[in-house]
Amino acid sequence: VAAEVVVQVVDMAGLDFDQQLNVTRATDVLVGMHGAGLIHLMFLPAHAGVFEFFCPEKPPSNYRYRRLAGLCATLLYDSFALPTAEHVIPVQVVTPALVRMAQMVWAVKASWRSHGE
């Protein structure tokens, strides 16, 4: 049985803080560019994942959000370094990693549901 996938593009700058929290709490996989907006990972559900894109000027060794996700104990984390300064996301390359993360998140979520958590 295929899971329903909903991809929602949200500009958090257009939302007040309460609205931002509501969006974040309903998110299974938070995807974003390296930057302050990823601080929202602190408000993700425990089963969620974070996928961070690095632009060439921010090296992937800058792992503050990976470390923060690790402090949240159960959050999954993955990242991808964009190869060019044009900030073009190679969809064919990134999609398999995002699908793997989504599958892991859904498995954890299903497991927790089956155990009544």
C-alpha cells in the first residue's frame, strides 16, 4: 500500500510564529537550505526527519543543524551539497535520498502508531 505524499512549499517569512509552529508540528520531513530557518527542526514531531541543502559557499562541514537534530534524539538527518553556485538542486540525484528518508520516517511513525505512542 503506497503512502500518501503531500509536498508543501511554505515561505515561513509570510507566517507569524504560531503559524510557523503549526506547520512545523505537522511536518514529517523538513527540507531546506542551510540557514536560520532550519531552527524549526526543534519543533518537529519526534518521528520526523531533516534534509539540509548546502550551497557552495557553506561547506557541508558546517553541521550545526545535524548536531541539533542529534540532540533531539529521534530525528533523522541527511544533507546534500549543491555542486554549483547557481543553487540548482539536481532533482534526479536528490530524490532517492529524500524518498529513503521519507520511508524511514513513515516506518517509525507506523511503528509508534502500532504501539499506541
